[in-house]
Amino acid sequence: MPARPPSHEDHRLQRRHSESIRSQHRSAAEEAAEADAKGRGEVHEYRIDLERLRFSPYFGRLSAVTQVVPQSGVGPIMHNRLTHSLKVSAVARVIAANLAARLSVHREHAAGRAAAGDEVGRTLAHLGGCDTIVAQAAAHAHDLGHPPFGHLGERVLDRLATTELGLDEGFEGNAQTFRILTTLDTLGLDFPGVNLTAAVRASVLKYPWTRGLWKGVEAEQMPVEDRPRGVGLDPARGAVKFSAYALEAEEMDEVRAAFPNLEHGAQTVDCAIMDLADDIAYAVHDLDDFVRAGVLQHAPVAGEFHAWLGDSGGFRDGRTADLDRQWRVPGVSLELLWRRARTKDPWIADREFFADAVDRISGELGDDLLTRPYDGGVEAERAVSSFTRRWIERLRSAVVVEAHPHVRGGHVHLEQRAWHEVLVLKFVHARFVLDLPDIAQAQRGQARVLEDLVRGFDAWLDDPHDHGRAPRRLLEWIDGTTQAVFDLRSRRPDLLTGDGGEAALRRQGRSRAILDYVASMTDQQALATHASITRG
């Protein structure tokens, strides 16, 4: 009998490297189960991936990377990137379980074991399926590429990469995550990366393209509202957000090939679930921290919401340019938020839904939760937890699956009302936390730390008498990355951007390794290393 050709389901289980040594996360009983029942074996493969991520030092490192605000000393501990990732995983599990149940109904009907089918389940099957373990693994992995000091660190490293290090691609946290999983992390075996299944590797590709793919694409060719979310509008540099550097682009294409029915540039179902769960956790759970830390105050929040709802300044008819100059006036920032949403996402943005979201959040946050100052007591904690529980349940139950969605919406997204509510909840972070002078002042110092580290290591490597005493891991990464750059030039020169000369390529290899090294530090490691390298 001829061998059965591999299915796409088989491809989703594939790992890039063969393993001759039994995984510490694979039991003998599971190996026997895989031999007896392929369906159960699939689950085991994904569980192995999840355990590998949990044992990764890059995952453990997240416990020492600040989420938004540091520990306040009042009440329960603040979120860090690790606790945030665990909560994203918990939200993703529930969303995925709900969708997987509908997928199961469809499969039972397709197999003739059930009278009724499920249209959503049929769509999920067409798109490549939905697995609760894969969604959880994606959530565990999604922040691995965050450098010290979070998004501030991303911006600083990206700027240094392009202006000082000769790296046209810059630095991007999502691309760094994929690089960690496929290249930098190790199982202690004779291949790079942690050798995850194709399904799990694909599940972290929130922006499945390289930066260079969108270079030179002008607004006249494709306006921002017709581009996938995250691409932005910067023809000189390319995509604003992207999930793979040129060095990992081929592997990105390989894992994407296991999902042939996805719309171009679309996330896998498991990735979209992770992305939604991340938005929900960020929009709701991080508010816990802001309330407990005393950062979020009643008066400015209530003033902003009430002013917009009552149009107290008559700004709704104002020119956007004039409003930009008056953004501190209560209500103006919300109006600017609405206008940006209407411009970028006309496919879903609706004034009435936006007003409903503002009204609901104004009542539950500004006129309820924040009217009672957080004092660390039981009643205060119950109020915060109750707010969080209600909103998590509300948002995770508002998921839509579409076979042919708008390019900015994706196959799995929030329904219209919930989309506006998340938009407004995230606005609270941006307007009343991230814009605070105290946080801005601290970030100025953090930026200086990263600048000094990158420049310091770069100068060390230029020292003809001392470069050999640089950190061993950095030197090894320089050798490996430089070789990978030259190999890519021989194999796929079209993927490289910037100067293609030999000296420039060597510079690229060294620069990427410096960024890898600095980005792998915790906040405290960055501060301690900075003190050591600058003051001795």
C-alpha cells in the first residue's frame, strides 16, 4: 500500500530538527500513547512545547522585567512580564476552549457521528484548527523578546540599531521572540532554538512579515486602513511591527506553509486568540496595578470622560490640528482617540458604540471604582478584583470568527461593542499613566542605561587589546550571527536590507549579537551591568 501523503495537520506537528535524545518533557507512557493514537499524540507534542517554554530561562527572566509600574509596597504584588504572561495564558485557554468545542462539533458532524454541524467550527477547521495547549503556549511565549524596561527598551534599541549600529531592520520585540525560540534559546542539544512544533512557532507570529517586505510601499499604493494592523505607514523603513528578522524569515515562511488556507498576512487561529487575550489582560489586569499603586486618580479620569460625554468644550466640531495642541483639556484626548480610530479602522469604528464604551467605562471606573481610594484593605481589594472579573468575563465572551474578514480585523477578533471597550480601556493607560511626568522622568534614565550598554559593548569589541575578554556568550553570538548573515547572502540575498558589502555584513552580525545580548537582560541586570561597565 502506498504511503499516505502528509496532511497539513502532520506539518503542524513538525519540528525543524530531529531529536535523537528523549525530551525531559516526554514520558515513556506518552510515547506509547503516540504510537497507539495519533490524535492523543498531537496533544502530547503541544504539551511538550508548553513545558519547554516553562523551563526556558528566557521565560523565567520575565519575572524580573517590569510590566508597566514597579512594586508599590501597597497590597498584592504588581504585575511583571511573567505574571502578565500567565494571565494572558489563562484568558487564552478559556477563549480557545470555547472555540475548540465548536470545532469538535463540526468534526463530529463531518465524521457522520452528529446530526448537526457548526459553521464556526467549519471555519476553524478550514483555517487550520484551534488547540487550547497551542494558545497557552503562544501566551507563554509572546513577551519573551521584550528587552529591559519593556516598550521603552524596544524603542531605544530600535533607534540605536538604525542610527548607530548599521542595522537597517532595527529591533522589534515580536521578531526578537521568534529569534529566541528558533535561534538563541537552547535545549542543550546540537541545534539552535527550542525546536517547537510548527503550530506553536506559527502561533507567536502576530505580524507575519519582515520589516523589509513593506519598505517602499507608499500610501498611494495602499492606505493605512487597507494594510494589516501593525504595518503602519513608513515607506522609508518598512513595517512598524513585524515578527521576523531577515535571518529567521525562511523559517517563518516554513511554519506558515502548514496553514495554507489563511488569508495573506493573517494570524493563525491560536495566534489570534493569544493576541486577543493579550489585549484583554493589558486593558483590564494592568488597571489593577494602576489602582493599587495610586497612579490612577478619580478626578482626572472622571473629568476626561464627563467632558467628552457632555462635549463641555464644544470640541467635537473642532479641527484636529487645533485639538492636538489642546490635548490636556478634559475631553479632547478622547475625541482625538475617536478620530484616530475612525481614520485607521473605518471597517469597525462606530460613533455610537464608542460613546457607549465611554459611558460604561466612565460609570464603572471613574464613577465607581476610583471614588474609593485603594488603602490595601479587604474591601478595597474586593472592589478591584470584582471590576477585573466582570470585565475579563465580558470581553473574553465577545469573540467573532470570520472566514473572510477585513484585513485589519483578522479571522478571530472581538465583536464591535467589545472592540470599542478595549480601545477605551487602553486609552486610560496611555492618557493617565504613561504620560505622567514621573514615569517619563524614570524612562529618560532607563533609556540612558540602554544607550550606554549598547555603546559600551560596541566600544569594548573595538578595543584591540581587550575585546577577547568580552562576555563569552556575546562573542559566541557574534561568530554565529555573522556566519548566518553570510549564509543568508549566499542563499537568499533578496531578504537582506541595507549595505550588502562584506564589511557591512560583518557589522550587521556583530550589531545583531550586541542587541541580542542587551535585550536578554532583566531590568536589574541592565542596571547592574550599566553600573559596572560605566563606573567600575
